[in-house]
Amino acid sequence: MSKTLIQSIEQFDELVKDKGTFLFFKNSTTCPISHAAYEEFENFVADHEEIPCYFLNVQEARPLSNYIAETFAVKHESPQALLFKDGEVAWNASHWKITYSSLQENVKA
């Protein structure tokens, strides 16, 4: 499974409703730290086909990014990786803490 771009609150709500466990990445298209974290995320996705992975670009989907922060009481950051399990945020990391190894350690299908 590859990563899928999510751009609306409706799309996101469907994910939370339909998926048991999935990884979600908030990407900033203008930040070099985010670019580095996104590469770590992409490498993880490529090696872990069994885990559904989604992302948003903050500049294009700010209302969705804010909605996730407010709904799940997780401070907005970008880059940010969030692991959802059973409709809750089970783990999250931001900036330089988003590495292939941190994803591998914390994201279990």
C-alpha cells in the first residue's frame, strides 16, 4: 500500500471511522525539516506495505490540520507523524523525532 493524500475533513473522518490502525503525516511543503521527515516517512511507507499511510500538505489543507489538532487534542506541528488506533491518537512525533527507526519502533500493524 502506498501513501494517499487526504485534503478534506470528510475524507479524514471516513479514515478514522473505517480503519483500525493507520499512520498519518502532516507535511509542510516549504520547510526543510519537514522535507527530511517526509523522506523518512516515504522510506518507511515503501518498506511497510501492510500499514495504511496517509498525509496532508499543511499549506493546502490547513483547516484539516487544525481539525485534527483540535479533535484529538494533539498540538499542531509540521512535520508531524500521528499513529491512529481505534479512533484515537496512540503515538505522535514531530520534527527531527520523525525517523525511519522511530516510525518502525512505534508503528505496529
